Amino acid sequence: MPTESSRARSTNETRDRILGVALDVLGDNPDAGMGDIAAAAGVVRRTVYGHFPSRLDLIRTLTERAVTEMTAVLTEADASPAEADATWVGFVARVWPVAHRYRVLLALRRGEYGEAIHGLLGPLDELLADLVRRGQDSDVFARHLPAGVLSQLAYGAVFAIADSELPNGTPGARAATITSLLLLGVPESRALALVDDRL
């Protein structure tokens, strides 16, 4: 007879499997429904709804996981005493696999779940704005836009490139890093030198 801990472990494994499959299914089709996710996970719809009472609950959980992972990466990168542009390069290099995995959030953020996703991303958005503000204060990032807007443009480019990455690996992390640095106002020669040093 299964113990309480083995039942809990099995429940958590099923939940994690559903979330992993949901990322793949929604990545292929952001409009996929709970039935599509259940079929791909090899469970019945009731099982998916047992873990996530609505599609919004599922999207929120995916977003919370993404925020936790990306915040940890940014906090670690920002602990470095390096210039803000070098810190940004380190952040994008570390966050690339996470951005690639959660790229569907970019499409979902533009849809009916945009407000919920935007709210959950708030703490990460603030950290990004703080990093860009630090770069503006030390004259390595442009000042033509407020830090919050500029950070979103640069980070949005990372997600957009992650979403359009081709199977052969292009354009990839290098292109995402250079593009985001250019958007931040870093001169091309400096952006290329930073990326060549770090990637």
C-alpha cells in the first residue's frame, strides 16, 4: 500500500509532468486547450483540472516558475561588481535557456492572460529596470527612454529571438545578447567585444 509520502511524490511528479508538457504544447500553439495538454501528458482532462482548476491557473503557475528562475539568475548576475553592460551580458547568457523554455509567455502576455502575467512579472521587471538605471547612471546605457521602458524593450528582444530561434541554433543567444545591448544604447563595437569575451 502506497505511503502518504509516495502518493505526494507521485502527485508532484504528475503535476510537474503536466507543466513540462504544457510548456511544449503551448510553445507550439499558444491557443491549445487543457484537453490538448492532457492528451500530450498522457492523462485525462480531469487529472489536469485536478491540479489546475482553470487554464489561467496553469498559466499563472508557469509564469511563477519562470519568474522564480529568472529572478534567481538576475540576482546572481547583478551581484557582480562589473559594469552594467557586462552584467547584462552575463544575465542573458545565463537566462537564455530559461527564456527559451518559457518563450510562450511572450505570446500569452499579449493575449487574454496579459494582465495576470504582467502582474506576476512585476518583481522581475523592477530588477531589470534597476540594472538599466544603474547603466544609465554610469553612462553605459542610453537615457532616451526611462529605465523601465528601455529594460522591457531589451528584454523583450531576448524573448522574441528565443521564440524565433531556428532548429539549427540560429540566431541564438549571441544574437539576442548583441541585439539587446544595441537596444540599450551600447555601441556595436563594445557590444561585440563584451559578447566575444563572455559567450
